[in-house]
Amino acid sequence: MELRIIVILKYVSYFMIIKTSHATSYNDIVTLRQNLTRGYDPNIVPILNQSEVMNVNFVIYITALPEVNPIGSLVKFTASVNTTWIDEKLTWDPNQHGDIHQVLLTSDSIWLPSIALGSGESYQYVNMPKKVLVHHTGRISTLTKQSFTNLCDFKMAHWPFDKHQCKFHFAEIDTEPGKIDLTTNEGNIESKDFQQLGPWVYEECITHVSNNKQAIFYTLKFSRQASFYILAIILPLICIAFLSVLVFMLPCDTGERITFSVTIILAITVFITIMKDEMPKTAQPLPILAYFVSTLILAVFMTTIANACCLVIYHRPETIPINPMFMFLTKMALCQKVQGRVGLTDSNEYGTNDTEASKNDENQAMKTLSDQKKISEGHIHGNNQTQITPEGVNLEQNQCEKVTWQRVTDAMDRIMFALLMTVLVLSTFVSFICIHVGAGYDD
């Protein structure tokens, strides 16, 4: 038993001495670096068998969208780039080099993949760090962060509820074709570290590798937050447009109707000036909201013109005869039929009256009809006949007894208010339904 303990202690002491004697030193690192770079050519793909292919894993994570320019068809995005590959020339046995498992080497002394964004205005190479960490198995992994500018086709028809998808790709462009195969994590790439800048919201980024594995394609999807544009621009503009129609509720003799209309025009002009800077200046296709704003402007100007015409009609002298069309519109807008009660009209209502009372009512009705014909001859047209009650003639409302230019103005106010309010309501409803429902990503 004691002999076994002695043998075990000897072995433990031996390994402790070996371990201590192989502690990493400065000279071990220098020697290792010299051995690794001796005879190394950075211009040759580091594969021992040059007939084989090197796999380079390339993954990006979108972190921000600092600039989106629909006019210039450009989008600038910031991404974290992770590149990993195996360098077969940079391998060693840690036991023979002071137990060194990894070492830092300068980027210009080893081979690096030349991956670039190929869908921008020009090639944009992926930056590599000045020094890279090399594992003893030859595995090299770099992590950099940089911005890329890519061409993108924007569809602004549904502004400010617009959603866009921008397609771009990365490829190895400085290496002999067939020497490098690009790989990545295909599918939807989550970007938990995305930092929202401005109104743009990151949705997703879908990636896939080309069939020949020479390029990696990405589809970046992002949308605009519309809350600011709705609350600060669109909603006040709609309120001003609806407010302009209320001018027809003001009496003509107040003298403030023209002032009210001019104030509305000035207010809507200010909002259009603000909106001009925010609305995308593109006509392919023109935003639906641009047509809606044009409809609002047209409605406001129609309101002002109609208001001026109503005032002209209101101040016309009564010596000018009234056009039959105006008389028809006035009676249609203002006159209401007052249901009279005569002995011949409603048998249900007077079914309990006796025959003598009915005859008296008929005689009284015939007499009053004769009187009414003398008084208001020429004012009974078609079906708009005044009905008779047993007590006498129940005339229509006073505005129907005699049509004046003032009554014509009242009728025009009612008609224009109903017409323009209907136009505004329908245009607002239809426009926002088309914008909101149609907003989506193009296939």
C-alpha cells in the first residue's frame, strides 16, 4: 500500500514539473508567429489541397436604418458582420508551443476573404479588423460593424402607411471562381439589437444562398410609423377642410362669411406648405394621399366660390325675376308638405264622423279652394298641392308662399352644405381605406 502511494506521488510530481516547464512565455508566442507566417502567401487561398473548396460563413445583423431616401432610391443600413473560416495553413499543436491555443495575427499577414456588397452604387467591401484571433485548429472568426448604402426600389403609393422591401446581396469578388463557397444562416434573421432611428421600423430580414454558393441574397423589410404624420399633418388638414363647409351655416347678413372662407384658405395653405416637405416627391406612382389632398383643396375652393355666389344672390333686388330653376331648388330644399285633413283624404281618421258633418266639410273645402285659387294662383305645380283641413286651408310654410332671393340663398346654403359635406366624407373614407388596406410588401 505504501509503495502504491509513493508511485502515485512520483507521477504527480513529474506531471507538475512538465506542466510548469511548458508555461507560455513571450518567446513561445514569437516563435509560434514566426512559424505560422514563414512561407505564408496572403494572396493564395490557404487550402492544402487546392482542388478543394473553402467554406466561408458570412452572417449579418441589421442594427439601424440611419437614412432612407425614396427620392434617390437609396437606403443606408448599419449591420454587425460576422465572418468565419478555417485557415489550413495556420494550425499547430498547443503542446509543442507552450500550451498556446490561440494567437493574434495582423490582417495584412494572412489571407482574408474579400466579400463586398454588390447591389449598391459601387462595390462596398466588408471591413476586416487590423488583427484577427487565430485558433490552433485554424479557425478564424471576425466581428465588425459598418454601414452600407444600397439601391432600393420604393413604392410610395400608400404613404404614410408605406412598407418597403429592399433586396441586396454580398459576394466574394476578388477570389478565383469556385475556390470559395459562401454559407449563412438561411431564413429570417432576428435583429434584437436594432436601434430605431427616425420613423422607420425594422420588420425582418430574410436570407438565402445562391445555387452556386457564390453570393448571399437578403430581403430587408421595413415600414414607416404613420402616427406623427396623421396627428401633426393629415388630421388638422381634414379638420380645416370640414370646417370650411360650416360657412354655409352662417347668416348672410353677418358680413363675416367671406372673411371666414379666406381664413380657411390661408390655414390650409400653411398646412400644405408643411406637408410639401414631408410628402415624397415621386410620381411613380403618385401617393394616394396626394389625390386626397387635391380633393380637399378643390372642396375648399368650391366652398369659397359657392359662398361668394350665395352672397351675390342674397343681395339681388326683388325687381329681378327669379329663374324657375331657382324656384324649383328652393321649394325642394325648404318647402315641406304639411299633411292636411279633409273629409276625402283619410277614411280611417274620420270614419266615426256622421254623413252630415262630412258634407259640411266638403262644402267648406270647396269654398276655401276657390279662395285659395284667387290668392295663390300660379303657385300650385304638379303634385305639390296645398291640402285642406275642415277648419280651413292649412297653407305650406311661409317660405313657400312667396319665393324671394333671400329664400333662394337659404336653399343654396343647404344644398351646398349637404353636397360638399358628402364629398369630403366620401373622399376621406375611400382614400384611407385604399391607403390602409392596400399597404403591404410587393412580391
